Amino acid sequence: MSDMQITIRIRTWSDDGRRHLGEYLVPEAEGMSVLNALEYVCEHLDSTIAYRSSCRRGVCGGCAMKINGKRRLACETLIQDGMEIDPFDEEWGER
């Protein structure tokens, strides 16, 4: 990992049902996925964030979420400075 850091924003739900957008600095690393960044945040910065993952290869869909407003798999999406990450929720019903 380099000494460079990037900023990501992660939207979470509070116990009272409100949405919160937290901002986190993560080390920039070549080939780092959104899933890797979430793991870093959970391990080093905010253990209260929750996310799902399973195969880590883009097969199971367990890490599906909204990344910069589009449906993506966190394990396949490379992290970029300024990304906004939202949980997968009911509003994602098939259209």
C-alpha cells in the first residue's frame, strides 16, 4: 500500500431508521476493490458498518450494493476517490 489515501463515503442506517453518510480515508492500493475498502474501514476505522460478501469472485452476488448510484458488486468494482457506497435495499426491486 502507498502513503496516499482516498476518501470514500458509506451510507448506513441508524437504529432509529435514519440514513447517515460517513466519510472515511482509506489507503490507496492498486487493484483495491470496494469490498477491500469496506473491510479496511470495518477493521481499522468503524467496526459498526455491515456488509455482505461470500465468494469474492463476482459469482454469488452477495456483495451487491449501490456504488455511485449504480448497482454493482463490491468485489468487482475498483475503489476510486470520492466514491459513495450505499447498501442494497428494497428500493432496488426489478424494474
